[in-house]
Amino acid sequence: MVLKPMINNPVIKVIIPALNEENAIGRVIEELPDHIIAEIVDIDNGSGDQTYQKAIEKGAKAIKEPRRGYGQACLTGIKHISQQNPKPDIVVFIDGDHSDFPEKLIDLINPIINEEADLVIGSRALGNKEDGSMTFPQIFGNWLATTLLRLFYGARFTDLGPFRAIRYGSLMQLGMSDTNYGWTVEMQLKAVKYKLRYTEIPVDYRRRIGFSKISGTISGTIMAGYKIIWTIIRYL
């Protein structure tokens, strides 16, 4: 999809939370459309491999965050960009495992650029998934979470996809706080509570490079599911 004319040349920054993604992080950074991105920020979440070095080699700003947790990594990225000037107009989040298609960032930000949305979720449920890219617990968990969001908040989401874009001002308004598995659902339910304009676009999804820290283990899957449901109930 061709990027539509940008309003006031928005400043776009990308945050990549990453833990032991040395074989994938370089490809993610390379495939992002860097000609429209002001900064790519890799948050190394206590990796024991070469993730940090690989990110720097590919031109990203790499920051070490030893406190483990997906949400913690994202919060560290937000803190970094909030201390800079000029502030970004749009913040994009994408995982460092190469399961998403980084070049689709242009599609992701277009609804914001065109003043149609404040938050855009890349929905894997609406896109094409490679066989084996999502486990049954992941698919069921996303269905359950989005169903609960609809029942409790009136939200119309099909996925808790990690590939997402949000206006910087809207992001700061949400006051994000979750440090681990509840991060994505916290953003979506708060978007509804704060009456942000939100939408979804279909995104394709492929098998990740390397081992999943959540869906790759039974304990990780159970803990993620518990935290997501607890977060949904917590904000009622």
C-alpha cells in the first residue's frame, strides 16, 4: 500500500521490546521503512545473547532494561522518547521476533495520518496466518479476551496484536502501567474508557524466529492468560 500524503510530516518512532532475539532483531530493523521513521528504539529486556549489539549494528538506538517484562520494556521505550524533543506524533510498537511484517508499518499508520483513528491495532485475526504461527491457546486466548472486552467495555476488537500504532498524545493520556502480560489489553481497554478513536487493519503473521517466552511454555501461557483476564476485570 502506498503511503498517503502526510499531514505536517509527522515524527514517527518505533519501539521494539526484545528478549534474546539476536537472530531476528536485525531483520526486523532492516525491513522497517526507515525513510519515514525518525528513530527505532530497541529495548533489550535482559537478553543473554547478542540482541543489544545486533540492534546497534543495524542502526537502532538500543537501551538495556534488565527488569524483565514485556510491559516494562515498552514503558522504558516510552520514557526514552518522552524525554526527547521534538516529541513524536506517532509511536509504533512491534515485536523483535520477526513474526510481523515490518514493512506494513505504512498501512498501520495511515488511519492516524488521515485523522481517522488515534489507535490502530494490527489484527492477526483479520489477516493471513502462516500455519503454526499461533498456537491454539493463543488463538483461544485472543478470542476470549476480545469477547470480554466487548461484553464489559463495548469494545470492538478482534485481536490483542502487538503490532500497533498510537498518537503520542493519546499514549501519554492513557497512563500505561502494566509491566508484563497485561500491556496490550490495558492499552485497548483504556482506549475505550478514554474514548479514543480506534480501528484495526488486517496484518499477516508468520512463525517467529526463535523460541517464544510466552506461548512456548505451559507456565507462560497460563500466566499470560491469567494476567490478561485480571487486567480486564481490574479496570471495570
